[in-house]
Amino acid sequence: MSGVPTLPRRREMATVTSGAGRCRLSKVGAGRRPPPARVRVAVRLRPFVDGTAEANDIPCVRGLDSYSLEIANWRNHQETLKYQFDAFYGEKSSQQDIYAGSVQPILRHLLEGQNASVLAYGPTGAGKTHTMLGSPEQPGVIPRALMDLLQLTREEGAEGRPWALSVTMSYLEIYQEKVLDLLDPASGDLVIREDCRGNILIPGLTQKPITSFADFEQHFLPASRNRTVGATRLNQRSSRSHAVLLVKVDQRERLAPFRQREGKLYLIDLAGSEDNRRTGNKGLRLKESGAINSSLFVLGKVVDALNQGLPRVPYRDSKLTRLLQDSLGGSAHSILIANIAPERCFYLDTVSALNFAARSKEVINRPFTNESLQLHVLAPVKMSQKELVGPSEAKRAQGPEEEEIGNPEPPAPPTFASQNFSPLQKLSSMDPAMLERLLSLDRLLGSRGTQGTPLLSTPKRERMVLMKTVEEKDLEIERLKMKQKELEAKVQAQEAMDSKEKENCSPTVLQPLARRTVAVAKPLKKAVVIPLQLIQEQAASPNADIHILKKKSRKRKLECLDATEPKEKAEDCWELQISPELLAHGRQKILDMLNEGSARDLRSLQRIGQKKAQLIVGWRELHGPFSQVEDLERVQVMSGKQLESFLKANILGLAAGQHCSPS
Ligand SMILES: Nc1ncnc2c1ncn2[C@@H]1O[C@H](COP(=O)(O)OP(=O)(O)OP(=O)(O)O)[C@@H](O)[C@H]1O
């Protein structure tokens, strides 16, 4: 029985055990080799069904316990062949037993951003479609898994949880070595490709978003009717194709660093291996059978190559194995359910299926977390060409054939200025503004004496860390910009009120430092042109504790060409003398500015240009706040002597501001 056109009613489904799927976020795969996960193998023995059993037929297979079974040895009738698997389900086992025992436990990996696959394997008529799809009365793995998965994603992606989740489904069949989209049968034969991380992709395959089981049914039921089935002597509704349901779970982190994860679940109902002497296949059925058997033969070769550790695994020898590349010996948590039949007429098929299952349980996969940074938090990520175009356009873009052997890379992304940087991180798909920010950071790091291009030449992992930092900084900048706008608005309001007082002040005297930092660009620089007379007058003002200038006679050495002793000439000069209170106050103001000001704020200080401001901000981010103004020397933006004049210039400006301030 295949291609069941209806799905079970929801009330007949098992209760969802969401606790079992609670997400534990895994960091597997970041730099280290992911730990191995063996392909799990379960065997299911179906009961006798009408039409297949002969009179007085007794089963040729017998279960021993919940892991092992025995079958008569056709070479020696006195003996039996014993097999042990991860699970054995006898003829009385229910659909729920198989689902809960072997399938449900792997669903949680999808929420960790890992891939999983369930394959039903076995001879024709042994119960693969019954196991995977079932009937309305006895729902199989597919409806049960979908129901649980949708429930899990609803819980994990609920408002207030750290990740937002979305689910999509695709459904395809491999019929006579053609990949057909069951959700869009008109799209023709699709190509299978592999990305640089070894993920298998089918460009142009329809993806339908699903949020509820009703959504799933709405797409799945009509698509199931598109599946190719036909009657054979052994099965009235025999699957003539391998059917693959692909369910993708996308996760987006709601807060920084806005990671993104993708977990894929393959639910595969393989076509059964067929002995054409018994199926009575002729004509088209024989041709179909040939395609089915040869792809299953390649599947056996792939499993053998993986078991023997051969350097070449013949994944590309059939569409089926190409599609299963990341499930067998790849990145998925995989479970193979080998379906067998009890009738004697199935004996040889059963032995062959059991031998295949026994070999498969030696196959080792290395599942890893499929995680990346969500760069479009700041700028929309360019979707890949394949995702943007419909099936037919994608096919046209690619050409009619599957990709060349030995050229597993996906098609080149659209040409873009950053393509030189694209081998690991998705720089090529990056928004130009983001790339510009990245380059600025790169220049900044370069200007601090780092050799080469520190950002763009670093390995992927480090680069991702740096890019995370860029994103965080950008958010911080946004926050500061907002704050600055608020302050500017306040200043403007204040200025309107203060206009009268300003008129009384000399035009050469400026606003207090605190307000200048957020007002018009670089007003503080004007403070240095305060006429000395004015300052002198100010020094003589009633506010006697701020003395900033003092007239002093000083001897100056004069160069004498012919004399050995230099002549000295007494002359009057002005020496800056700042009162200790003002000095301490000014130092504190500058220190506050160094620790809290943005690069733009810092540029309003005397002797600080754009480059120095950026270096100061960068140093602060790396080392924490400045404990004293002298720390500026450690930033290497000024020497000790320059620091002294920097302090004087700024404190002078500050004093001038204070004197003019109406308060
Ligand atoms: N565990 C079971 N309990 C009851 N009936 C079963 C069971 N397994 C299979 N059947 C019945 O056996 C018949 C054949 O099963 P099914 O179509 O699932 O086989 P299949 O392996 O998918 O075959 P094919 O490869 O030809 O598509 C169907 O009528 C199905 O309902």
C-alpha cells in the first residue's frame, strides 16, 4: 500500500511530549571535529496481510527480544541466522511504538540546528509506506513527527524565548532517476547540488511555510496524490519512486549576536527492492523496477564504501545516494527502519534487507550545528539566486544538467565588489554599507599597527567573532546617535532661551564644554583664540580662585655667532598658570569625556582629530575606561609633552567657558 491519500485525524495522534524535545543549544562544529553518531537501525516485522500469505504459512522470521531476531538459514535448515539491531519491532508492535522508540528522540536535534533523517527500507510490500505514512486509523512516522515538531517549534519560538522559529516543507520523488517536485509537478527534473559545507541542495524545489498541522495537510495531501504508484503482483499500490519529505526548521536569535540556525529533517519512503520474477513486472513496471533496483544497489555500494573507509564513496552514481549524501556518512542523525515481511515467499528479500541493515549500522555520521550570523539585522541579506527565483528560472540559471562531477561548489554568487573576500564568510552577499563598516574596522585595526589586513585575512572563526563585534558596535553607535539627537534638541531649546545672555558675552568666548560637545561641530577650537588681554581681565575678576595667566620676566638665550658665551636678554613673556582647583576640575572633565564621549564628542577636544578620536574609542573598548588622563600616552596618540599642552589647551577652553557661563 502506498501513496495514502488521507492523513490521520488529529485526535488519534499521540500526545506531544514537548519536554522530551527541550532544546539544549549545542556548540558542536565550531572549529572542532563534530563527535560521531552511528546510523541507528531498527527492524520492523509486519504481520501477515491478506493476499500475501499462503495456506498454513508460518513466519520465516522470529523475534528474540526487543533488539534481536532470528531467521532460518537457507543453507542449513538446522540452524538460524541471528541479528541484533538498535531496536526490533515485532508484528504486534504499533505505529506509536516505532515512532516513540526510534524517531521521536532525534527530533530535538533539529532545534539544535542539526540535520536528521529517517529512511524506510525493505522489499516491496514489506510495510515501508505503512510505517512512514500509515493510515487515518494508524498514523505513521510522518504525521506524528510533523505534529510534534510543529508543537516544539511553537513552544521554543514563543514570544519571550530567545529564538524565533519557522518551519517549511518540501516534497519530492525520485522516479526513474528524475527528481520531481511533488508540490509543483510541472517543474520537471530538478538538479541536486552540494554547497561548500557539504549540504545537499535542490535549487528551485518548492518550499512551503507551515505553522500548523492543518497547513501541512493542505500541502501534503494533494502532493501525495502526485506520487507515482502502480499495481504489482505483490502490492496493489506499490511505490514506483523514492519519496522524500524535507522539513526545514529555521531559527533566528532575537537578540545579539543574532545567530541563525537551520535544521533539516528528511523523511524518506524508499521504493522497495523488487524480484521481477515474483512481481510479474513487464513494460513500464519493469523499467521502473530497473531504476529502483539500480539505485538501491548503489545505496548498498555507498554503505559498503563507508564501512570499509574507502576513499571514494559512490554517492554520485545515483540520484538517491546523492540526495542521501548528508544522511549517510554525512552530517545527519540518521535512523534506518528496515521493514521485513514474515511470509516464506519473501525469505530471500528479507535476508538481503537484514544484511543491508546490519551493514548500515556500522556507518558513522558526524552531525554538526548549522549556525551562522544573521547579518541582515543591520542590512538585509541578499537571498541566494536560487531562493529568489522560481523553479524554472533556477533551472535555466543552472543549465539542464546536474552539476559536473568534481565541481560540487554552488553557482557563483552575483558579481560584487567583495567577491575577493568571499571564500568562507558570506562577504559576497553582504550589504555594501556593512562591508564599508567592516573595512573601516579593518583600517582602524591596521592603523593601530597590526600587520596586513587583520580582519579580512583572518580565518573564518576569528572573522566571525570580529564581525559580531562590528555588529555590536554598530548597535552601540545607533544608540549613541539617538542620544546625541536628544541632546541636540535640548541644546537648541536651551540656546533659544539663552540668546539674550549670549549677546552680553564676547563673541570670542564660547559655551561651556559640556554643551559644546553636542552642539555645532568643533566650537571648542575657537577657545584658543581668546585674546590675552581679555583673559588677563578675567583673571583679575572677582572670581579670584581661577588664575590662568601670569606676567613673568624671563631670560632668553641669544645665539651669538662670534661669542663663546651666549648672551642673555631679559624679556617679558606670559606664562600660563592654572589654579589647582581648575586643573583638577578640568582634568576630571576631560577624563569623563575620554571615558564616555563618542569619537565625534572627542573631536571637540583640542588637539584631537578624527584618527586620534577613533584610536581613543578603540583603546577604551579593548582596555576599559581610562583611569587618568595620562593614559592617553598608552594609546600612543600623544607624547608626554604633547599631553601637557593638550591639558592646558583644553582646560583653558573650559575655564573660558565657565567664565562666560551665565550660571
Ligand atoms: N505493520 C502493519 N500492520 C498492518 N498492515 C501492514 C503493516 N505493514 C504493512 N501493512 C500492509 O501491507 C501492505 C503493503 O504495505 P506497504 O504498501 O506499506 O508496503 P511497501 O513496503 O511500501 O511496498 P512498496 O515498496 O511496494 O511500496 C499494505 O496493505 C499495508 O497496509
